[in-house]
Amino acid sequence: MTQHTPLYDSHLAANGKIVDFAGWEMPIHYGSQVEEHHAVRKDAGMFDVSHMCALDLAGPDATRYLRHLLANDVAKLTTSGKALYSCMLDDGAGVIDDLIVYFFSPERYRIVVNAGTAEKDIAWMRPRLVGFDASLIVRRDVAMIAVQGPQARERFWTAFPVARAHSVTLENFQAAEWSVDKNTWLIARTGYTGEDGFEVTMPADDAAAVWKALLDAGVKPCGLGARDTLRLEAGMNLYGQDMDENISPYEAGLKWTVDLKDADRDFVGKSVLAGRQCNVRFAGLLLLQRGVMRSHMKVHTALGVGETTSGTFSPTLNQSIALARIPAGIENGSEVEVEIRDKKLKAKVVKPTFVRHGQSLL
Amino acid sequence: MNTPANLKFAASHEWVNTEADGTLTIGISDHAQEALGDVVFLELPAVGRLVKAGESVAVIESVKAASDIYAPVSGEVIAINDAAVDAPESVNADAYAVWLFKIKPSDAAELGKLLDAAAYEATL
């Protein structure tokens, strides 16, 4: 069954080219994916991310529950609105999903999970509430718009001047609730592009008007195509491509999100991770010859064969980049060969973060 | 959509222009460039290569995906457009102004199998 977000008609009106994404009819681009990409790097673009699923967790045991459920530790969140990126693991330490959790109080959190995994996530999370005094509410009554780019916040405030006071002091990875009439919006300084900006959650009924106001403020509509090239340049993982249930966070470059500091904290997957020998590393690849790397291409290294997990053409760098799992001993700066169709093309191993805030990191 | 009446087409989305000397100039259709999205890379055949009709001879990559380009007829590749290789995005700007390669056909009968503009549009 195909689903539409509250902004579906807005996408059609903006001439969006619609594709199926995890059961959702979403815009892949509105004309030129590359122009949309540059708009986010240089000015401001917006993405409908309402297909992602917001979940509200509330109750006296909310914190205890999340400390058990997630590989990252929500106990480090002490300022209201602060957000945390985490993996949710299964008993074998495979990644069920990656998500962002926003802290409002030790008894109240907002969690945002991926579109394609939402049902699976909820089916995993609900039975694990047994023994915890907390409830999980699925918020399909909201829409989410990501406004991203160096001018994103200014353009958002141009469209919604009253919101400035509520969001101007937000730090990176922090959100604030904002009461509009009788509804609550969430303005979060988060994103999936490597640029500054907000992810704004609002009642579904308000979404089309918000989209229009941002359009009038000069924010360019951007599709899933640009979202993918932007996140790849920023070195951010995509669930289902760079990791899944067969991959632990250690094999996906996400060790930094696994918090083992509190020895007394027992989270799902911890015991398996503790004993795991990791003989692969997650790396960035920069193609040194002409061509485009895609996912699942073989990477020939001095220590054996690896595989690209995501690959594309980087509009900012004007060359192909990829994320890859390669043998652990291969250092940054090494030269490897990527098998593209019938050819082996040279690539350089780099840190898996290519572009941030409009600048190449290479 | 733009489908010039003076050109012939292959169902695999190449356009073919017959030059005065009987050689064929080949590119991809406007429909093809539109479906591909932003083109970022072209890999064209070696000059002198003998190709068969329907054989994959070139690769066009957009940000989205890689696609093969097929020889519309059999013959010898006699020229490739290096300017297009250097500026792949020009294919998006005007697919009919940017040729990719030229073929000297070896079997005139194959030309009759190509589609005219109306027949090509009917396949879309």
C-alpha cells in the first residue's frame, strides 16, 4: 500500500518527480538533483521528511527503558531539548535502526525513526515496555520538514519571525518546543546534510502552509536524490544500505555511538558487542579516475576484498565518493581498486566525511 | 517533450541523424536524458571499434544511476565527442545538440528498422 505525506500535493504543485520510497510516494527531485544539492550547500533547501516516524515516550521509567533499549546512553542528556543519535540493536548486536532521541525530561522523550523500519521498530519496542512504567505513542498526526543550508535558519525566521525567540539560542543537536495556537511544534537544530539548519515538526494540517511560507522565503524544495548525495558527502550512514541487522555498529563506523562508560548499564546487544573481534573498518573512498562508484562494488585492497555500501557522484567535489567496508589494516591514504562494471579503477581511502558546511574536508 | 522529426530513433532511446556522406551521428533522446537526471559521466567507445546493432557501446552515468547506450546499427565507430565527455551535463541542456559518437554503417538495411519520431514517441 502506498502512503502519502501531508505534503504530497505540495510536491506535485512544485513539479516533483515522484518515486516509491519504502512504501511512500516521495519526490526524488523537482527538476535537477544537482541544483538542489548546491542550494543546500550554498543557501537553503527543504525536504519533506514526514515519512519518518515520530514516537513519544512518556512515563516514570522512560529513561530506564531507553538506557536498556539503545546502544547510546540517554543518561548523558541533561539539558531539555538535547538530542542524541543512537543505534537500536537486536540481541545479536545487529542494527535494527538508527534514530534520534530528543530529551525533554527524564520522563519524556521524542524519538524519530526511519520510514522503512518504523513498523519493525515499533514491533520491537512495544513488547520490551513490559516491566517499565512508560508508554509509547506513534505520532502519525505530525509532519516534518528539514530546512537545511547556511541560510536555512535565517530563511525560516523570515517565514516565521515569532519562532526566532524560541530557536535562536539552540545549539547543534538541541530542540525546543514552541506552542502555536493550541498545538506544539518542535524546532530542532539537526539534519542529515552536514549543513546548519532545522528539522521542524508540526501538526500535519499545518504542513502545506509551512511549506508555502518557506517557499516564499526563498527556500528551495529538495528531493530524496539530493538528500542522499548530501548525507553521503557529510559521511552520514543510511540505514538499509550502510548497515542493517547483519551488521554491528562497529562495522558501520558507528562505534562512537556505542556508550560503554557505565559498566552497570546493560543494553540490548551489549554482551555480543563486548566479545566481538572487528576485522573490518568503515572508510571513505575517493575515486581517482572518471566514473561513478555505487553500492555493492568490490574494493580490492592489499589485505583482501572489501565492498562499497553507498556510492555516488559528489556534486561538491565533482568526483565520485563512496562509503565502504574494507579490511581493518588498510589506512587512510592507501590506494585501492574499485571494480566498476568490467574495470578496476583507482580510489584513495579517506576518512568517511567528505564535506561539511560547504567545505571539502579532503 | 521534444522529439525532432528529422531524426530516427532506436527503441533503446538513441537518436540517429544520417549525414550527407552516409555516416550516422548518434546521441540520446530528450526523454532519456530526462529519465536519467543530471548526467555526470560518459564513457564512449574507442574510435575504430566494430559494433553490432543492439550492442552496448557506451555508458552514461547520472547522479542516480548508470545506463548503457547501444549501437542503433552495425558498423565502425569513426568519431566520438570529447567535448561531451568533458561536459557531460551538456546532454541535459540539449540532448539533440550534443552528439556522442558517429558510426559508418555496414548494413544499410538496418537503417530501415529505426523508428521515426512519431513511432518512437508511441513507445514511451
